[in-house]
Amino acid sequence: MKRQSLLSVLFSLVLAFIIFPAVSQAKEIVVGASAALTGKYARNGQDQLDGFNMWVEEVNARGGLLGEKVRLVHYDDESTPATGQKLYEKLITDDKVDLLIGPYSSDVAMAASTVAEKYNFPMVSSGASATEIWTRGYKNIFGLYTPGSTYMEQVLEYAKSKGLKRVALIYQNTAFPRDVANGVRAKAKALKMDLVFDEEYGKDSTDFTSTTIKIKSKKAEVVIGASYLPDSTAFVRQAKENHLYAKIFAFAVGPALPDFGANLGLDAEGIMGNTHWEPTLNIPGAKDFAQRYTKKYGREPGYHAAGGYGAGQVLEAAVKKANSIDKDKLRQALTELDTVTAFGRYKVDSNGMQIGKPGYTVQWINGVRQLILPAKDATAKPVYPFKDWSKR
Amino acid sequence: MLNNNRRRVSLGLGFGLMLIAMTAPLYMNAYYQSFLLQLFMMVALAQAWNLISGMTGYVSFGHTAFFGVGAYAGALLLLAGFPWWLAVFKGAGIALLLAVPLGFLTLRLRGPYFAIAMLGLNEVGRIIATLWVDLTRGGDGISLAPKLLPSLHSNYFSMLFLALSATLLVAFIHRRRFGLELRAIREDEEAAEMVGVNTTVNKVMAFMLSALIPGAAGAVYAMYTSYIDPSSVFAPALNIQMIVMVLFGGTGTVWGPILGAGIVMFLREMLWAQFPAAHLAALGVLLLIVVLYLPGGIISLFRARQQRARPDARTGAAP
């Protein structure tokens, strides 16, 4: 009997927690976000979160938004769409946040943006770039990143200018890499290049031995990987082990991150990648942001961190423009806004897709990530052709 | 007398829980409803797993195959313009039909062979969903627009209905000859056959019933999350969760999976926001303790107490 009553007391306590949510606090503007703190996007998610946090700190030092203090509420989405979905439901209906920032990665953003759309809640998305996110007719998702389908255009144009023809493409089977891959196919066709190899690989694969051997047999001159950090790193290692050689190696996401060079050392030399942002870019506030970030966190910001910070700035500009946090006014402000943040220009089309910001291409040269394309923003001349693995 | 008592407690408890679940949308915000919805989903899935693996002892590592099939069927039918409830029915139906040939094929295997075959089945499902791009859109996943989706309330009550029917199904079978025969298969399949149990038909029947529920749950899940991709629905991790919850609560019992799902989900919910990653480790340790010291699951705590109480009850009643 005793145990039964103990159990029922416990049970009622649990119920009480559910029925009476925590008492709300003093007046402030609450920004909600999910961040990938565990799982396969953990590295990028943490960088992005650091960017958000830095913006929150700075905006409060400037006196907050509309005279109120800004507070960030964030949870770990475990790099999975289902958890992200649940979290945005929580942020909107339980935490009742005033402003929303999107999650990292296109697949989590796909799910999260549907929640935002359901509640008609405008969301500024940093960290998602699959074109499909903006072709579903949603009215509440505003992107900072250049769409994924344009990622490899500069690399392919450069390859063409060097007279290369044979392109090998590998891509991960999730939303964003598939979008990049579609872009590669379209661009290769437009440039009349031959796609001699085109293969998809699993979400968690890190074994590319057979892939590298197959590409080798196709005598590809350009190898393009639509990838994230772990897979691009693994691929480069195995390409070296299996003596896969091409004139150009380019990967999405990975090479743009400091970790890529740190993990691969000499093997990173000459590898190209895409970036949305570099500290050296001639954008007002970019260098300054990079310095403050490095001072605060003890490491250089990559584009994920800058994107997080930029998302905060876009929200700030939109709230100022709307002079309100009313959802409808904010949505309109985000649609009309044309501004420059430390991350670059923000201007979207009627679907909320980013059209104001160009993409950039980087290359690892002498242990440093250098911006090589477009030429007007370049910090170094491209190194071409790729130096063979054994000759370094 | 005691049996009656237990039955009454069971009924009372069940009725109370149902009352809470039915009225919850009146006073709970959308997030807590979402939480309960996921709890119901896990109860339904755990019961489905319990039905085949708990009762017959055929441990399935691939029940998410049916979940995934249901999710894809539900999402695609919804996109094709079917009303949501019909899409759920059809999703469940497709999973059920699929279970017939698969059951006949895989249930010839015993022990670890069956477990591995089912794990493989889930992988096959995931790979088909990845490669059949024309139908499933492959790794892009399927995104369902809000205007297509049923309301949170509809999803909530659908999942509640699934959890309830899965539980009633297990309870019903438990008391029938069918349930006894299934448990006989678990204890000794040859012996069961010797005494005239048609083991093949029984196993396949149980397998079909246990595929029906994940099929329906998958379809509702797709409509609830609005976005599915091959690795999020053909997810071995989800299958592990079903197993964990059943083991945790008590294998082969009616209340075990409910208890297991309830405890695991509540603990997760309380821990995860504060301790990303660490909460999974904590759950793992807890499970280890339960499996080592309470092989019958949490439910055996209640059982043991009742058994101890039996002699007292008798002497109390005798004079």
C-alpha cells in the first residue's frame, strides 16, 4: 500500500509539472533556435551557436532590441530532422519565443521550416542551402546562404578554362548534397563537360575505397564531392591511399572549415572547396567580427560562425525596420530587407531564398585556406594542377 | 479473488490513464501534446514488438521496416490527394500485406538468424527508399506542406488510438488460446508442435498483427513530422528503442511496454535539454541495471510484491 501511495504521489508531481509550466520572467525579447550540438553536424552546429551567442551579447551591449534585453533559448537537435521538428514546436508553443533562427543543415531545416510555416512564424535560416527549401511555396523561411545548386559553378568554370573535360561526382544521399549534385550536373552540361562518374553514398559512410578505385578507372580530371566535413576528410585520406589523382579536387563544406586543414595536414594542400564567407572578404564588419570572435573563442571563425552572427544581424535589422516583433510586420520586413551584415549582403526573392550574396571558392595553399574565386575577392592565385600525393 | 483484484486494478489504471490522455488536449499546450503523441507512438511500437518478440521469443531487429513502409506509403498517398485517415489505413494495410510473405520467409529462421534477417530487411527498405528516386525522391526526402497535414489534434488522437488498440490487442491475445500457444512457442517450439500447436500459422499471424501497428504509426508519424527521409524512418535506433522499452518494462506482459515507454520517455524529456548526449548514457546505465537485477523488467517489482502479499491475503480471508 505504501509503495502504491508513493507511486501516486510521484505520478501527480509529474503531472503537475506538465500542467503548470514555469512562470514567465521579466520583459525581454526571446530568440529561439535549435543547434546541432551532438550527432554528425555537431562541429558546424557549435560554431553557428557561438555566432548566435556573440550577436546576443553584442546586441544587449548596444541596448537590446526595441529597448528590451535579448535572450537566446536553444536546444540540441541531435542533427536529426525529427528532433528539430519537436524542438521548434517547443520553442513556438511552449517557450513562446518572439523570434526564430533556423537550425543547421538542410534536412533539419526542411522539418523545422514546416513547423514555422504551420504557425505562420517567420524564421531566419542560417545553415541551410538546399534549393528545395525555398521551392515549396512557404512564406516564413528566409535564407542567408547561397543556394546549394550554385556551389560548384565557379570550380567548373575554372576547370573548363583549363581545358578539362572529365568530371567525377560523388554526393551524400541527403537533401543538401543532392542539391549541390544537381547543380553540378546542370553546370557540367551547360559547359559541355563529360560527367564520367556520378554516384551517391550513404549518410554515414566513411569508406570510399571502392569509389576511389572506380573513379580512377574512369580517368576523371576533376573530382567533385558534394559532402560535409567527415565524409570529405575520409574521402581525401582514401584517395591518397589508393593513389587517385585528378587535376582538381573540390568538396562542399569540408575544405571551408579550419578543421579540414588541421585534420589532413599536407594532404589538404591544393584541395578546393566552397565557402559562404571568409574573414578576408571585403565586407564591412567582416574583419572586425573575425577579430572579436577569435578573441572570444580562441579560434578563427569559419562561415558557419559568421552565418550565425549574420542571422542575428538580419533579425536585428528586420525588427528595426518593422519597429515591432509582430509576425506579419516582421515577415514583410524580412522580405523587403536589403542590408549588409558581417556575413555579406542579405536580399531574398519572394520565396525567401537568398539572391543577394555570391558564393566563393577557397583552396588550401601552404597550410592556409585562401580565397581563389571570384578573382576580385581573391587573396591568392589558384594553384593548378593538383600536386600528386607522393610529391609533397 | 486475487486475479480479480489485479484485473480490477488494471482496468481502473487503464481507465484513469485513458481519461487523462483523452482530456489532455484541453489543458496542455501543443508541445506537451507533441510529447504525449510521441509517447503513444512508442507505446504502440513497443506493444507491436512485444506481440511478436515478447510473446513468441522471435527477437526482431527490423520492425522499423514496417514503420518505414507505412511512413512512405502514408506520405505518398497524402501527396497523391488521399484524405489523411485513408492514407493511414492504406499505410497500415500495405505493411500488413508485406508481412505475409516476409513472415513465411523469415520465421523459418530461429534465434539470431531471425534477428539478423529482420535487421537486413530494414536495411533493404532503407536502400529501396534511397534508390527508388522516382517514387520516394531518394535522399531528398519527402516534405509535406502544412496545408496537406491533419491538425495536431487529429494526429494526437490517431496515435492514442494506435497505442490503445495495440495494448488491447496484446491484452486480448494474452488471455486467449492464441496467446498461450505463442508463449508455448517461446518456451519450446518443438514441444509446442508436438502437442498440436500449428506453429507456422501462429507465428505468421502474430507477425502480421505486429506489422500492422508500425505501418499505421509510421503513416501518422510522417504526417506529424512533415518531413521524412530514408534514414529517419528506416531507423535501426528506433527499433532499439522499442526493444529497450519492452525489456525495461517487462517482456511479454501487457503493462510492461507501457511502463517502459512511459519511464524512458519521461526520463529522456527531463534530461535531454540539460544534458545533450549524456542523457543517452544515463539511460544505457539504467537499462543495464534493470536487465541485470530485474530480468523481468520494472513490472516484476509489482509482481513480486503481490506474490509476497498472497499468503497474507489468504490468512486474512480465512477466518
